Amino acid sequence: MALSMFMRFGKLRTVNVVFLLISVQWLMFTETKMTTCKKEFKGVRKFYRKVSGDDGVVICVKNNGKYVWIFRDGSPTLGERFNPAKDCLDIVENVHVAKDGFYWIQLGKNMLLKGWCDTHTDGGGFLLIGMNNNPITWNVPSNNTPVDPMGPPHWSSEFGDVNIQDFAIQISTTDSFKDTKAHWFYRLKPKRNLGNLFGVGSGGCTDVHSGIGNVSYVKDILTETVFRMGLPHKMDSFGSFSYSVGSELSGITDDATAFLGCDNDECCACFGPKDGRNHYCSKKCRAINGGTVLKNQVYVWFWIRTRTPERLWKRCMEFKMKTETGKFETYHIDRNTGTPRKGSCSKQFQTFLNEGTLLVKNKESFNNLPPVPGILSYREDNEKLYVNKGNEWDEIGSEKEIENLTAQVKQLQDNLQDKVYQQVAQIQNLVMHINEQMQNLSKENSHQDVQIQNLERKINAKLQNLTTSASVYGSKSNPGKSCKDILPRNKFAVSGIYWIKPAVNKLFQVYCDMETHGGGWTLVYSYTFTNYNSFTSPSNAVTPRPNWPASDANVPISTTPPLSESSLGAVDWNLWKTIGKEFMIKSNINDWIVCQPNGGSLVTKIEGSMSCQNIKNVATACGGVAPYRVFWYNIGPTLHASSYYYYFDGHTGNSWPTHDPCGKDETDYKKGVSNPGGQIYLR
């Protein structure tokens, strides 16, 4: 129907393009705003921002009796917020084109989490829980923000209660996985919660040093080598991670094959050459036997895996590899680890895999094969090929098999022909129905021609004005000075991302709120908390923080502008005064306020009075209260009423980040928020 309208009213294309540009922002759904697909939404199409960051279109359909969202392009939905995976291995096992990246995971009834999945290493299924850009492991901040391989450095605080099978450490000399120099994991025995990874006085660990005890084995992922099978002893010490190929103990008091952490005030990453089978790391971060020690430029990632990748085969399998000298050597697959080992299987299982076909020497070996339907086997003694049908093996090429295959092919041809006839009939009916609708539409639209022509003239005139003028104000080629500057000069301005240039050579994108309290607000800071669940603990602080004056603050600094209220970051504080002096603070745990400077300032370090008003009650206590002074402390600024109202505490060992709607430095903030935080806007 749309095609016929374009054919009848060729100039109408311009109208549709303009309407699409205006309305597309209202149709976009982010991964956090997705509504539930249900009966009344059947057939509805919506724009959707995927967890990968790509844009797509979802359609609400009924599938197997349930209403679900599917992507219009047919791409898988597993791992999206509306269809979370069970774990990273669930992605590997069910998405054939799965790539490394962020996915939504449902770990238990109330644990919907976003995490980075490695879908290929050692069969895939590893989840990233920590990242650092130096070898010191004990002072890495912890928060509930998903860990990104590119940083910022922190531990995720969301996975302490997750039951894990493997714990992995990866060390690189750059921020790229391609430059990995050491990569290993511990296979735990038994599985345990991540929060109970270390033990004291058990599993081979002493009462003096904690460590990772009860380890089945350690695997060097770079060489796919498994060693130290059945280790019940300590493989790791507090403040460091390590392993040894020749000893039950490693790290701190013992030499190690690879080491990460601190020992006697010396912090480093240490490793040996690839395929090395020696100790390369000694006490106090000293290299031995040709090892390499790095103390500065080191990137480290920490991974967990909740279960072992499923394998089809439980029996022993052999295969042959050609050496550099041209000879063939026999290898077998280790049934416990799935890794290749040099040598043959035991005589009991004389079977090996040859390009997808099981090669057996005789009838005895043939009878020992597992009954897996569809598997092929070739017997050397009678030179015949067989296919398994569950309870029996059939010889391929036999007369019976040919008859069965011929019958199956004929049945498939008949079924296909029936489907073709059905589809042709359906298409013919559809064409007739469309023709009838088009005839009716042509009659109904005849009286609308004049209105459409008038509309075309008006829109063409507006387009002519846009064409002859500069590009849209707030674009990269025509940036504004601030969101307040853009609002009156862009007729189509809505809340979203724009380009601004507040100073010479300072061109960047920002998020603009064009609606709240008159609009024209520039987002300059978006934050969360390091320990929201223990809000008054000294370990709780806002994070990240702007580069404003706070000499004793220790949370990470950000100068990356946040492009949405859900992303974390800050505009360079030195540019704040060029964007605006009036500020607005939003929070989902405290009331919203708008403040004008009256002696004090938040964009320059000046203490004094502020003229503030409460524009939205979020917490239930003390509605309508607003602060009236600003103070600057050595860990961050604070807004006062009778006492602290907002305290941007940037230190994880001193005080706590007050968010009190009563302005009394009390705990009247909103409790039980799943993604707590706030934003500062300027105008």
C-alpha cells in the first residue's frame, strides 16, 4: 500500500522523510525502557537499542503460545534485557554467531545483571568481574557498574553470591587482549561462591595466609596445558595471584610460574616465555630463569565461569598430527579437561576422530562406540562405513539404506510441492485483497489531493529555508555554546545528544535536557555510589568524580562527558563556568533542586549563599526543603540547609555521601533503588 502511494503522489516522499526525522526519537526504546510484549501489542514494531549498542527493530509476536519480542532482522534476542541468558555459557551454547561483548544475565530469581562475556576462550563462557591497569589488586575500587575490558578499573560488587567453577586471570602489556602474556584459570573442587574464593586453614591453606584451596587443576590457557591435577593445596596468597607448575605452593613465600600482586611492598606482574615449564618469579617481584617482571604498564582482567562447557564425548578419542619433519604422531583427548595430550588411549578404547568420522580397527572397537544418532564410523577390517540410528548401526550404501533414502527424498519432494501450492494460493488471495483495498483507497483519497498539495507547498517552503540556512544548530558542523544556547535556535530541539563548543578547540558531544524546568540544561556529571547498600559506611562515596578541587578524594576521576543519565562520567570541570552558572541536581534517591549563585558557586571554588528551590520530591521525608549554602571540602563540595543536603564525598575511607531531603545530614534518602545515583546539569 505504501508503494502505491509513492507511485501516485511522487512528491509525498519529502513529507514522509521530514516526519520520520521528527518522530524517530520518540520511537526509540533503550534496553532499560523496554515494555512487556503482550496480546494487545501483537504486531507492534519499535526501535530498540541493543545491549551491543547497535540499533534494531523489535516486533511483538506470538511464539509457542507466548508473546515475545523478536528482532526484525532475525538476529538472536538471547542476552538482551527482555530475554536474559542463564550465564555466559548459555550464550555460547545457543547463539551460533555469539561474539565477545556485553549481555544481560539472569543469575537467580532476583539477579538480573549486565556483564561482559568471553565467548571463545577455552570453549567460552567466561564472565568479566574485574579489571585493573596496574599490578596492585588490593586497592581496586568496587561498585555495581558492569566491568568493561577497556576500563575504568574496578571490581564488580554484584557477583559475590554466584557459584563458580573456574576463576581466571589474564595479564597483558597493553589494553588489548591480543598482547596477553599470561592467562590461566583455577578449576575449583568443589564449586563455591565467588565471595568464598579464598580460604583460611582449609583446602591446603594455613591459618597465616589465605589462598585458593581445593583446586582440581590449573590450566595455562595460552598453551592449553593442564597440570597439577588433584591439588588440594594453596595456589594463591592474599594480595596476589599465582601458580606453579612444579610445586603445591606458589606466591609470597614461594617461587611461581606466573605471579600478579604485591610481595613485601613490591608490586608487579611476572611471567615466563610461552610454553615455559619452570619458575620465573621469585620473592619481592624478582625475575628468575629468564622471566619477565612488569611494575607499571600492566593490564589485568579477572574472569569467572559458572560451569564446564558441555562435551558430547565421554570416551577416549585419538587423532594424528603431522610434525615439522613430516611424521605423524598420535594424540588423545583428555576426558577430564578436553585438552589434547600426546600418546594413545588405553587398549580398551581403540577409537579416534578423523575429520568427523570415528575410525575403528575391528568389530570389538566398533561395539564399544557410544549410541549417538547420526554419528559416522568406518571399520578398517571390513572397509565399510556405518551410520548410527540410536539402537543399531546401518551400513551406508546397502540396498536397504538406499531404499530408505529414496523414500525419504520422495516424501520430502511431495511435502515441498504441497507447500508450494499452498503458498501460491495464499499469494493469489493476498494480491486480490490488496487490489480491492487499493481501489477503495483511490476513491477515498481523491478529495484529499488539494490538502496534500497545500501541505507540500508549506513543507517545501520550510525545507527551502533549512537548505539555504546553515546546518541544524547543535550539529557537529554547527555546534552551540551550550544546551541553553541551542534550545531557542533549534525548532526541532528535544532532549538528546548535541554538539557544543564552549571554548576554543573544545568541541564535544553532551546530553541536553530540553524539557525539565524550562529546558536548556547541559548534563556535566553523572554518578553512582561505591557502597549504596551500606550507605553510611566510610567505604561509601560517589563515583566517578569530576576533576574539581578535592585534594584528598580517592575515587576515579572522569573527564568523559556522559551521553545519557544512565552513563557515568563528567565534563572537564574547568569548562563548567563557560557552560553556565545556574545548576540543577537530579537524583533517584533525593529531591531535585535548581540553584542560582548568590555569592557561592559550584562552577568555581567559592563558598557562600545559593538561591535554591525544590522542584521534585523523590524521597518521602521533608517535602519542599532546599539547601541555601555551598561549601568546598578536601574530598568534595557539599550543599547545606541546616546541615548536609547533598555531600559529594569522593573518599572511600572517610565520611559518607549524604543525600538527605531534610538537609539534616540524616539517612532519609530513598531506600531499595536498583540503580542509585544522580546527575548535575548546568544552564
